[in-house]
Amino acid sequence: MSTYYVDMNITLSVDQRLVERARKAAEAMGKSLNQAIRDYLAYLAGEGEMEAELKELAVLSMEAKGHSRGVRIDRASLHERT
């Protein structure tokens, strides 16, 4: 099974002054306006959160080195409601 991603072009109606200010803001971030908009759409879709969480998980996994340090979790405590 293969997954294919297709880029999509979007047409927006935006005030010219807003575009000019946004372009300057994007330039200050070292990005094109197009890249800034793509980044914001990814943020809205939650992709940024997932990437940050995956990075945090990787760091925590490396720090723990697979040891629970003696902590034991039983099935009943996982399902307790507080």
C-alpha cells in the first residue's frame, strides 16, 4: 500500500495592505509569505504539535534508556477514575 501526497493551490481574497504587512513579517522570520502560510496551515492542522510531541518522546526515551526505575503500574491503576 502506498500513500501519495498531492500539493494543492489555494486562492484567497485578502486585502492588499494585509498581504504587504504579512510579507514583511514573513521576511523578518526568514521565510516567504507562501512558506509562512504553509507553516500556519500545518499548525492549524496540529502537525506542529505532533512533531514537538514526537521529539519530546524521543528525548525522554533516550534519557530513560528503557528502565522504569522500579516503578510498577498495574492494569487496575491505569483505569482508575479520579
